[in-house]
Amino acid sequence: MQIKQRLAQFISAGILLAAAVGCDSEKTPTLPSWIGPISRSAAPPPPSPPPQNPVPAPLLCNPTGQPWSKKFGPDIPSTRDKAYDVYIPARFCPIGGKYDLIAHFFGAVPNQHRNMENANMNAIVVSVNLGIASDKYATAFNPPHAFDALLNQTQEIIDEGLAKTSRPAAQLNRIALESWSAGFQGVSAVIMNPGDHASQIDAVLLADGLHTLFKNGIPRKINTNNMDKWVALAEAAENGGILFGVTHSSIFPEKFIGTTETAEYILQKTGVPKGPPGPPGPGKMRSLYEAHRGDFHVKGFYGQDPKDHIAQIVHMGETLYPYLRVRWQKQPAPTP
């Protein structure tokens, strides 16, 4: 209960958006060059029904039959823990000497572990936790090669994990950037500064975590200057150039623009219409609407309480991962 009360205070006071003051300036940022070539490459494919999680496949190449994880990286005083965590699911097996990686920003690591298993993802996840304030994620990954450094460290840990579970060695293939809540600033920073790995970024997934500031301090007037890259990603996803998935609750923060409003803005700019609610669930979540075009997906949910915000990360394996799993299963891997 104390955790939920604390989270409610953070949401209300705007502490989770501490970095947005510095990132959401009046000056429109330059779009990252790597988004351009994938933005309008083909006609948008027709929308497809949401994929369902399949029955777990038999173990592919893991004689131990167990998942493997390890914490590493800098110590975080606020949590008394390491900042990073690598998780290799029980059923993971490299394909062609390659592995796909999900880079997740913010959220208790058991959620990522569980979501990977529930969605039967044949991928590895590295979780990044730097605290509850979004400025920590922006500051850490704004430097040009900060993401490269994380991936290099992650590769070393993955090498260890694959060896200890008697799996074949593998190198990095595709990357999905994902976040919950304040972690969106980490995703935002990597999008603007992907280092040497821009060509491998194949998906962006945001769970209740795309915020921005009021324009000129006017309540509920959206500051659009930092929204251009998200609109560009949505346009690219419409044409299948990348996967862009967004889920949001119905929380309206007092001090800044919430996820309902930013999702509405992207839908308006892209002209993607809202559809009817999806089926009940997952868990106690209740669908408000869904919007799909190509590989661009938005799912809105009811709920204005901290528990509704937390549900967005708890159920990512059911709300967003199925789209990623299907994309990575059906599309050939890019050459880094």
C-alpha cells in the first residue's frame, strides 16, 4: 500500500517527469536521421487482428530447462541494487548465431522476466533501472555512445549466460526499445542518440509513459515540440518500417500532459482512427479503444489509479509483446 500511495503522489506532483523541463524546450529538436528512410517506404498494410499468445514451444537448445539472469552495472543508492539486469528465458535459442534484444527502461525486473515467459519471446531482455525520476534516464543515455556502452556490457553478460546454460554463442541482431512510466525518457534519448546501432532498432514499445509539458504553462495545452519524433515513428510503423506500440491508462496528471493526451495527439497527426474496445483484460484491465494501422498500435484503457498505472507494465506480455513476437517471427533479420 505504501508503494501505491507513493506512486500516486509522484504522478500527481509530476516528479516522474522531472527531466521533461530540460527535454521539452521551445526549440523543435532535429529528428534523428535514421527514422527518415523508414518513414514512408511503402503503402500501409491493412490492419490485422491482435495476435494471441501461442502454446509454449518445446525447449529448443537449453539442456538445463531453466532461465538465467544476472544483475550488473553501477550501484543505485536509492534501490541498493545494480542498475541493469539480463534475463535469458527458459525457451530461448539463438537463430543463425544471432539473438534479438529488448532494452527495457524502468520497472521491477520480475515483470520483464514474467512477460518474456508469458509471451513466449525467443529473445533476451536487459532491464535498466536508474530510479523513479525520468531525468536519470535522459541524462544517462543522452551522450552519443552511452547506448553502445550498455550493449557492449550486455553482450559480455549474455556470453556468460549462454555458456553457463550450454547454449550456442550469439551476437546481437535486432533491438526493441521499450519502457514503462518514467523510463520513456531513456527510450527518447536512445532514439535521438542510438550510437552505432540505429539500423538494428526494429521496435519501440511504450507502456503508459509518453508525457510532455504544457505549452507556455497553459493547462492541458500540449507542448508539441518534443512530439515530432513519436509522430515520425508512427508514420514509419504504419508502413511496416518499424513496430511502434503504445498503451495508456486514463490518468490525467495535474502538472503535465498525460499519456492519454499524447496518444490522442499522435493519432490525430497520423489520421489513424480509434476503433471499438478490445476484449476484456488482461487481468482487471478494461479496454477503452484500440487503433491499428500496419505496425502502429495504440491501446487505451480505463483506470485513473496507481494500480491501473502499474497494470500497464505487469501485462506488457499480453498487450504489446504479441505484436513484437509476430513481427520478429515473420520478418527476416536485418544485417547489422
